Amino acid sequence: MGKAFVYGDHVDTDGIIPARHLLTSDPDRLAEHCMEDLDAEFVGRVEAGDVIVAGRNFGCGSSREHAPVAIKASGIRCVIATSFARIFYRNSFNIGLPILECPEAVAGISSGDAVHVDFQTGVIENETTGKTFQARPFPPFLLQMVDSGGLTNYVKQALEQEGK
């Protein structure tokens, strides 16, 4: 369970991690600047397990993986949005950041609300209001990919299990 940080539509990758901070790919350094142009207080308030809730087309803009890396390294457990830019969607799973599309949850969660997400069932609970929302649950292979920390680790583990 974590608190919600709520943003609007069309949050682009430059808003998530400004281009001036792309001289590094170190997750901890990227996390220090996550969301700073949209929410100057984000880095000082975010705690492990918190969630981002946003509107349509979250993660639009460039195809860089820095944006989901910065979000994950900041402590965000999950991003819930009405919709995601397709490259951000793919990059998020590639680095092990779980994301859910659920317009009803976006409409029913306010900044600071306590939110719990069950990735196996797709149930999103706003513990502040007591309301629950149903997102599409992750298929087993995506759950394993997220639990592994992303695509690279998932493939390494699969190869190890096959003895290769």
C-alpha cells in the first residue's frame, strides 16, 4: 500500500525525467530528478510503495527507458493510468515497473489517497474511500517478468532453468 501521486493527461518522458539529466543511466541519480519539472516536491515526498495515477497517454514523447527507470528507482510501486504511450508501456515491463490501465481507478483516486494493488487479480483498492476497481490482471509471464526485475533478468532466469 502506498499514497497516490495524481497527474493529468499527456505526461511526457521529459516531464518524468528532464532531458538535462540524461547524462547518466544510474537509476539512483535519475530518481533524484524524477518528476521535478511537473512536481518539484515529488522527490522529497515519495516513499517506497507509493503509486502514480495519471490520465491519458502517460509516458508519451521519446522512447528512452530513463523515464520508467527513474519512476521505479524513486520508489514508485506501480503506475495506474487511463492509457499509456505504447513505447513507455513496453519499456516499463522491460525494466520491471508494473503499470495498469484503469480509467475508473484514475477517476476514483485523489492525491494522497492510500492505494493497494493486487497484480495477480488486477484489483485496485482505494483504502481511503473504500472503493475498489478492476483492471485487467497481468498474465503469468508478465508477473514473472516484473517479479524478476525486468526482461533481462526474466530471460536469464529462464535460461538458467533450462540449463543453458
